[in-house]
Amino acid sequence: MVAQSGFLSRGAERGPPFFKTLRKVKGFSWNKECQEAFNNLKEYLSKPSLLAKPRTGEKLHVYPSTLEEAVSAMLVRVEGREHQPVYYVSEVLQGTVPKYPPIEKLALTLIVATRKLRPYFQFHQVIVLTNQPLKYILASLNVSGRMTKWAAKSIEHSIEFELRPAIKA
């Protein structure tokens, strides 16, 4: 599953029941919730989405997402009104990182995306779509040490920030 994580949407969020099983956590037993997670993953893997190849110099969009235990981002290319996924990245949060404030987790999501998708960020203009004021927080002088470090890393790339439009159901 780890080898396929770049091709799976929100892969870090789909795997914890299986990783707990592999680590043989004391008191773990296969229950209804685990079976449901397994069935959902099996169904998801049986219908793979096709990933698009970006054109040279094309603008790409990043949709960051944070949860309590994981961060993920989806890199997409936009053609007309259609969004085509290019790559997915996700990372399970460990140690004290799950306790970060939501805005710091969002900044961490951007750093994870720039690290794992470096070629895309180097050769394309990237637009980060978020409903949070991440652009202003990264530019602020009154932020924590790690946010300052992350802001410096994000300056290396041509990143624009735009307000994410409402997602229609």
C-alpha cells in the first residue's frame, strides 16, 4: 500500500487499520469496523482513477486536506471545467505533530506536497486552493519557529494562493 500511495487518494487515511494489524498491537482484533475499512479499500482499488499527465508549463492546482492523524494533498490539472488528478500525496502524522493547530497542519501539508512533488513545483506554476488564510500566515512575522522555517521553504517555489470555491455535492 505504501508503494501505491502516490496513486491513491488519501492513502494515509485508508491504511491505519491494516498497519495496526501488521504491528500486532496488543488487544487488536478484527472487528466489523476493520472489515468495513477493508471492503471500502478493496472496492476503491478495484476502480482505479486515471491520473493525468500535465503539459509543460501548465498551471497546476493543489487541494490540501488535513485530518487529526494525517495530511494529504491532491495535485490536479484543470482543463475547462474538468479537474484531472495528477498525483496524490499523504503522510500519517506521528509524535507530537497530530497536536499542531489546524493552520500549522495545513502549512505542513504544503511542505509535504512541495517535498514529495518537487519536480512539479519546480517546472510548473502551482496554485494552492484553500479556504484558510495560509498565504498571510506564511508571510506574517509573528509566527512560530517551525512556521517561519516552512515559509522559507515555500518561497523556493512559484506558489500562488487562491480561495477554494465551494464544493458542490
